[in-house]
Amino acid sequence: MLLSRNRLSVVLALAGLVLVAAALRAAAGTVPVQPVEIKYSRFEPNFLRLEAGKAVTFEITNTDPIDHEFILGDRQVQERHETGTEPHHGEIPTEVTVPAGQTVRTTVTFDRPGRLLMACHLPGHYAYGMKAQVVVR
Amino acid sequence: MRRLLIVPLVLVLLVCSAGGALACAGVFSPNGNVNLLRTTTLAGYADGVEHYVTSFTFAGGGAEFGSVIPLPGVPESVERGGDWTLQRLNREVNPVPEFAAAANVRTLARTDSAEVLLETTIDALDITILRGGGDEVGRWAKDNGFLLSPDAPEVLDFYAERSPIFMAARFDAAAARDRGQAIGEGTPIHLAIPTDNPWVPLRILGLGKQAVERIEADVFLLTERKPELLLPDRGLVLERSEQGSASLIADLRADKGMSWIPESGMWLSYLRVDSTAGDLTYDLAVDVKGEEPSRVDAGLARIGSLPAAPSAGIPLWALTAVALLVAAAGVAAGRGWSLRRAAQP
């Protein structure tokens, strides 16, 4: 009976440790989700304020029947893409293609404060006004 | 039976002429190799049927070229249009002396996909009649190689809210070349669309253009009597309103497929569109029965947003008063029942 009690204690202790570890891991992996909707070739919200040094997951939903891009960066980045020829994106977290009617997630950590834009550079989209401000503090 | 017999005989004729890069339809070019010089459109209305004639004129090139036009209903026929109707109408309001003509030639300029109602080929144009919402039509266009401009989703929704019927026309430049179709040569298309009132899409002219770009177009109406028009404050001007000349009617009737035009008694209205793409947010609503044209048809109001017509029944204030009385009676009865229950031993 004594042995059984000890076993039970060990099992409970181990189970507790497992739970604590899982909780810590879950807490460490929690990244805030920032939803972004694309409708009628516009970003909503069109202004975001985010914190430097913290990861954020952009959940971008394209409700349009046409493809769009989610290019996050400063003006130099935007200018490079406006004159660039890359048809698709997906390798870089801040440069994502969002196909028509689909939702795409990408996680970004801003290493320093700054003023950025999220924009689409498919032909005519940027000139149409498909851009929104992102301020990192 | 439709009200064909009670609707006054009407012809609505629309001609859009290009002073540069004007189009009468949403224009989508997959890679820009084929340049639209001029798209001309005519919409006619007689005996409850709108006759929609549009002509596609291209500068050549090696790619395919697409165009999407909103329609007020499902066409009962799609065929090749007459050869000179559009030019004759334009000449009616822009007479050009013969000697000056040569020197004055203007540059001619998955959610579910949409349901395909009709497919046909006219010369080098592949025509598809579609039924669907803006998203569905846009998805169909994308799946079929059309490159939609960024304003297309909003504009397609704008039209689909009122009529879910669209015509997609794809110009196959290779087929045109094989046919020996010359650069600059137009292909007129004639659709017959049963509908209660004629309607002319105008906002679609600005599709794919910057807000500051100018849109110029000529709109002709031929009706049995002076039509009722919904004219905005600016951007669309009634330039001429008069009896249609006998020579004009005779010339139009002599063209292929145009015998549906009555022989005489037609009233000619000429309207000129001169607007920026950003300001051209409406369509032309016409009423052929002498009533006020629909603001919904013009795109100036959404379906269901207009105030309901005055009812001959019980006034709203009376219904409200009765409802309040009933509610008060209910509260009083409930209170009395509670008091009685509390008084019971």
C-alpha cells in the first residue's frame, strides 16, 4: 500500500511537471494575431501600430476575386517592388502573395522602430492606393 | 405576358467615341500586347427588348484581349452587328466635311465561379454570357486568363447588385490574324435583351483608369417620345433633344440586323459624357413610360435604400400608437396578476 502511494505520488508529480512544461511552452509560443482584410483592393485596417522586438502574426484574408500581395517594408522596399518583376512571393515573411479568396498567415518580428507600409505591387494596385501605414514603436 | 404591348416603343442608342483611350467596357489585357484603340457601344430599346451593339476595335498584337460588360438581363440572341450603324450615329452629331475627313481622323482609338449561360464566337471574338455575383464573375474572369484591374472587384459588385448578367468578350489576336482582320477593324456585336426599361452602363467606362483620367463618350437615345432621363449635376450633359431625322432612321434601318428600328416618329437625344473616372460613379437611367427614372438603375441608390412608397393602409403613427397601447396593457395586466398572486394566502 505504501509502495502504491509512492508510485501514485511520482506519477502525479510527473504529470504536474508535464503540464507545467506544456503551459510554459504554450505561453512562449503565443504570438498575437493581427487580422488584415483585403477588400476592393484596400487594406483594412489601413493603419497599424505595433511593437518592436515582439513577434506578430498577420492573418491576411483576401476577399477579392483577384490576387494581391502583402509587402511589408519601408519606402525603399516598396519602390523596389513597384519596379520589380517577381510574380509571386512566399519565402520572405514580409513579402507574401495572397491568392484570391484565400487567407495567408505570416509571422514577423520587427527588430527596430520605424514607419513602414504594407502594400500590393501587382500592376496598377499601388497607384490605385493599395497601401496602409504601419508604425513600429 | 410581359408588358411589351403597353411599353412605348423606344430606342436607346449609345455610342461611345474615343478621344484617346476611351472604352465602353471594362478592359482587361493580359499582358498589354494588344492595345484597345476604340470600343464603340450601342444600346437600343424597342418593344421591351434592349438591342445592345458594341464594337471592338484593336491595334493588333500577339496576345488575347478581354472585355467585360454588365448587362440588364439575359440576352435572347447574340450575333454579329451591322456594319455602319455606330459610325452613322456618330456622324449624325459630328458631321465631318469630306475634304477634311482624312486629315481629321482621330486615333481610333472558389467560391463557385459564374454560371456560363451562353458561349459563341463572332469573327475573332469569343463571347460568353455569365450569371453571377461580382466575386463569381471576377473569379471566372481570372480563371479564364483575364487580368482584372484593382478597381474591378468593387465595380463588378456595383453592377452585380442590380443585375447579375455580364458579357465577357475575348479578342483572339491570333485568330484575327488568321482571318485577315486588319488592325483597326472593328467587330460589332448585337445582343437582344428583354428588359422592362433601357439602361446604359457608364461607370464601367472608368474601369482600370486612374481617378483623374478623363472619360469622354457620346450617348444617343432614340425614343418614340421625349424620354425621362436622370441626369447628374455634372459629367453628363444633354446636348441635343429633337425629332430624329428621316435620313438617320432610314440609314440605320438599312444596316444588317437593324430592321427592328421603327420607320418614323423617333425622338433623338444626344448626351455627352465628359467626366473624370473618379467622378463617373453612375449609370444612365432612362424611363420610357414618362415616370421618374430609377435612382437604383442609375447606381445612385442601393436596392432597398429608397424610402418605401406611401401606403394606402394604416399609417405608421397609428400602428405605433396601437403597439404602445398593447404593450402598456400587457404591463398593467402583468402587474395586476403579480399583485393578485401576492395577495393570495
